[in-house]
Amino acid sequence: MKIEPPINHPALLQQINAEYVIDATLLTFVPKGELSIAYVLDCADGSRYFAKLLPHSRQAQGFRDNLDLYLAITTELYSRQLLTSVVAPLPTTDGQLRSAFEGMPLILFPYVTGNNLPEDSSTWPAQVRDQLARDVAALHLATNQLHSPLPASSAFDIAFVVELERDLAALDNIGPHHRQSQQQLRDLLLPYHPALADHIAHLFGLHQIVVNKQPELVLCHTDIHELNLIVDAQGNAHILDWEGISLAPAEHDLQAFTASHLAHFLQVYWRAGGIKQIDLAQFAFYNYRRYLADLYDWLIRILYENNDPAQDEYDLAAIQIYSLDKLVTAEDTLAQIAAGIRAAGTAPPPAPPTRRGEH
């Protein structure tokens, strides 16, 4: 979360110190991410930890349902050295991988000293990109090596679209008695209604194509981006925030690396044992699903959940930058992906159907 909700810091500190037997003296809110309430803990001996709470929100509920699976899988990935870059949870004194505070799941992690990468992945150091290509391959290869139960597949879920269409239609009912941010949301999205209807129809078409292909499903992080990566002083990347872990086609992870360096990334990924069969239609499906799912999440928050104008302001800006603007350039992005696949040494499969009115 970007804006901290009301949290009793002394009570949270006291509970963490008791359950993990540490001596944290300072709790600092970290205004990053979309979902969790995150804190850095500073201890009297100079050590640090990272704590996360999963709030009582609609968006967090799916991650809460998947929580025990993701904690077990990340712990096994790290302990068995199947993926050393994973940041695994720390156990409580009674061996549990999570606790709870005021009804919210509470997880404690080791603190990784370093920095997030810039948003533009084409500017990431080559060493980091190559490490991540090998790490993504290792994660996908771990699918059949794990002893932990695998998560249920949510690879092709687009159930959110029904509610997205409903809430887009409801924007017509927003009037002067609504919050200013809700009126701004209406004014932002109403001009996009025809285009959004077209994008939703295109997503349904892509959904039918990718489901019929019956691709191989592998263990995927599903949300590898700059805010979920920390690079330490030695130039090693650490992968955070595994709440969205799922069984999905490899493209669900590879979509994070589709800038100008895609060809080289795929070559390193393949040399490390990654999935060879890459499908442009899968990239198209996951790109469009991501842009529309993000729009849905921010729209829901502004309409029904937010109670802080600053959070509303952030969410409105995010809708423009990460949903609407991305949808405008989606076909250009796919053309770049196709070129990257070709340059990697394998021709892409037939392109997905073009958008209405495009040639």
C-alpha cells in the first residue's frame, strides 16, 4: 500500500518481538506496492527485518486464500536451493510461517539490503537480467521437483471481467454527491468506454485461443517487476512478493522481460532449461489481462474501498499510466515481442487475430 492505514505500532512491535524472539525497537512503514501493508523493523542490535500484513480488502482475499501454499513453496525453494534468489519467510518460535495481527496475516522476512531496479527493464544491468533469466528457468523447472503441494491453476481466469463491465457501467450514476475522486474516475473512464469494450471483447477472443492450445503449465511468480526485485551491493537480484504464485504458461513470467532485450533474455532462459515452446498468443493474452485486471483493481478501490484522498490520487494516476496508456500501445508491444522471439532464434507461431479496424 502507498498510504498506511491505522495500525497500532506499539502493539504490532510487541507481538512480533514475542513471537519471533527479536528486539525490534522501531517500525517504519514502507509506502510501496499495491496490496500489503509493509514495514521495516530496526532492532536494538542493528539487525533489520521486513514485515507484511495482508489487509481486509477484496484484492487481498485471493492472496490470503493462497497464503499457506505460497509460504510453503517459497520456503522449500530456498531451503532446497532450487531457487536461491527467493526471499523466504522466517518461522515463529513455534515453527509457523505466519502469524496474525488484528485478524490480518502477518509474515516476517529477512531484510535484504539493496535497491529496487528502475521501471524500464531495458536499463537493468546485463548481469541482473541474465541472473533473472536463469532464475525464471529454475522456477519453471522446479514445478516437478517440489514436495510441497502446488497452487491451483489460475492461468486463464478472467472472471473479473464481469464485475469490471458492471462497474464501468455504474460510472454513469456517479453525480455531484459522490466523492471528488469518484467523479474524477468517471470523467477519466467514460471517454474510454467504447475502447475498453473493444479490449474486453479482444481478451475474450484471446482467452478462447490460449485455452484451446492446452499449453504446459509451470510454477510462475506472475508478478516479477522492479518493485518486487531488490539488487544487493554485489549485484545479485532477490525476488520478493510471491503471493500471486500460480501454475501457468511460462509466458506469464516472461511477459515482464519483453523490452528490447527479450531475444537475449530468451536465449539465456533456454540455455538454463527454460520452456522452449513460446507462443505469441499467450503473451497477448497475459498483456491484455494484466492491463484490464489492474484497471479493475484500482477502479474497485476508488469506488468501494479507499478512504484516503492520497490513495485515490495514486490510484487514478496508476489507471492512466499502467492501464489506459498500456492498452493504447498494446499492439506495438506485441510487435516488439514477436521481433524479439524471431531474433532469439525461433520463429513465433501465427499471430493472434488483429484488433478490429487494424491491418
